[in-house]
Amino acid sequence: MRIALVNTNRVQPPVAPIALDYLAEMLHLAGYQVQVLDLCWAKDLQSAIADFFRPTAYDLIGVTLRNTDDCTFGTRRSFLPEFVYIVNTVRQHTAGPIILGGVGFSVLPEQVLDLCQADAGVWADGETALLEIAKRMEKRQHWHDVPNLIWRENDKWHRNGSLTPPLTDLPSLSRTWADNPRYLREGGQVGLETKRGCPFPCIYCVDPVAKGTAMRPRPPKVVVDEVERLLAQGVNSFQSCDSEFNSPEWHALEVCQEIVRRGLGERVQWDAMCSPLPFSAELAQWMRRAGCVAVNFGADNGDEEMLRRLKRGFGPQDILNAVQACKQAGITVMIDLLLGAPGETRASILRTMELMKQAEPNKVNAALGLRVYPGTELAAMVLLDPWKEGLIGGEDLTEPVFFIDPQVAPFASGLIDAYVSDAHRRKVEQRRAFERQVLRGLR
């Protein structure tokens, strides 16, 4: 049985398709003939798809959607039109069933299927479901009852129940199905997954919708086996693609300790998304010893009340403590802020900016406006009066729709600009003071 897997993510800088890397390996180990079409590098989509499908008749085709849009208020670029074009072009060149999947697809599965000439979709985890579909097809058995499948009957999509198996079922993976070395050479990102799922109740986050709410860690030994296989290919730089690398902290510690135990900490460099809590000084030290060079804290806000509204589970002091732990360990720190959530005020923004001045991370990424995804608490809230006034982009959530609290919309960007200008001024002053100190020493 021949199976084709298609990567549709063409965003630059490029991001290696870790999901297809895993999926191809699982299908290959089960005895199927697998080929991957990576459209990230295609200069002409029509020609690349035609050239790939022309010589081979595939029995099953999986197409992945990593993101529905760029999640940026300033651009609001949707990836769905190009994705639909790719799927429909694939349909022109194959008669095999087309199954959609991926994190982005899992956010809007029925809506995306309505737009495409696809036969079905797999939401959430794809490895077990696609493998089971392949087995059923090979035996000419009915496969529409496979867990995680979305299938069509009588002009209606039916969503089967979900199955989120423990990741201990995943074997040690070779990481050779995507051209990971090329992604690194081209200035892109290669991912490493140590766990899957997110149990936290953040009101805007779509990860629990797409990846499940159960935290499923992978055995540290298996994770570090994967690190060694990437290293053997010349890939010494990667990013943890967990929702939060340090949740739970014990697992993050064990992964780091296994990297150090094998003597790999000096051979790799990596970065991770983390929560400010739990984030101990001990974890920071082990992460640095294991090759971590940068941490991105998704703090979102620096105001106590706003953090409570966002259901973040930590406070301003936790942010300060986490940044300090990284600094002491020699890890570069970035903080992501999401400003403009329901209840945001001038005072809360100013308190957030003041906290950033206290924390002094290496970089602050302050985004104004929250992307509203279906299935989240934020969506349920802002689609009702009186919050609708803060919606930007309409109420069709298949499009990049954002929310900014109307109370702060007129002046929030000005406050952010003022903070950026002040931060730049302080950096210039610090640099000049350092230069004066050096000059005094030379004299």
C-alpha cells in the first residue's frame, strides 16, 4: 500500500514538519510504502504537486495544516486559501482518499473540510488514527468508525470520539522523513516534542482543543534518543514544541538530566516555551547544562487582576522569579505579552510595562489583540454582547478575528510604543555608560 504525506506549511522562516516526520515513521514501521511531499520549498505549487503524483498511484493521501493563520493582528493573514488550493490541486492528480490533519486543521476541522475537496479528516493525534485507516483500507474493511475521524454522510460531517493514547506507545524515531538538515541550513526551526497535551484553562489558548487536555509525557530516554539521531544528521539546534516545556517540571528535569548524562549538553543548543510557574532555579541550571540557550515565557500580562482573568495560574512575582532564575543560569529570556483582553485598562497596561522594567528580560514581544479561536472560553465570551464591540474582523472565526477591549483600543498602541521608546532609550544609556567605563579603564 502506497501512502503520500503532504506538508503544506510554506511560512518563512521555515518550520520543519515534525508531525509528518513522526507519522511517516509510524506508517513505514508498519510496512507501508511512504513518500513525503514537502511543499515548503516549492517554487510552483501546481508543477510540484503534478510532478510528485504523476509517476505513482497512491492509495491514501494525508495532508497537514499546521496553522490556520499567522496569528498576528497587524497582518491577519489567513493560510486557508492556499491550503484549499493545494488540497484541490492534489485532488486533480489522485483518486486516492485525501485525509486532512494537523494542529491547525484540528482547530477548525469541519469548516476546513467544507472548503476542500477532501474525503475526511483526523482531529487531534494523527499517528494511531491514520495507521488504523491504512490497515482497514488494506483489508477492505469499513474505516469510518476510527477514533478521531471526521467523515461525511448525507451531506453532514460526523465527528467520532477522540483517542489520545499515551506517548509511551511511540517508538524511538529516526527523524529522517523530513529534510531537517535543510531546514536548519535555511535558517529555519527543527522541533522536538517531549510531551503532548495541555491541561491549563487559559481562556484564549487553542492547544487543549487541538492537542487534548491530558498531559502525556514521552519517556526521557526516547526523547534524547531522538536528539542523538538529529545530531547524527548534523542538526544541533532545535526548539521544544511542547505547549510548555516545564509543565510538569519533574519531566523537564528528567529530560535535561538525560541530555547531560549522555554528554550532549555541549553539543546542542535549544530554546523552549515555558510557563513562569513552576520554574525553579534548579530547573534553569539543568536546562542550561543541557544546552538550553533561550526561554520564551508566555506571561501574557503583568497585572495581577488581568492574569486572573486570563486564568494563567501565576502572578507578577512568579514572572520576576522565573526571569531571575534564567539570568542566573545564563539563559537568554524573552517575554510574550498579549494585551487588550477583556477587562484590560490603562492602569493594567502600565502595571505590565512597569513589571517588564523590573524584570529586564532580553526581549519583550508585546502583541496587541487576542486571536479568537472557536472552542475557547474567549470565543464564547466575546461573541456575546457587550463584548462584540471589541471584535475586529467579524464573527466568522474561520477568518483571523481578533479582540481588543474597547476601553483600551484607542490608546493601547500608544502606550506600547512609549514603552518601546523608553526601553530603547534605557539600552542606549546603558551602552554609553559601559563605553565610558571602558574608556576610563583604558586611560
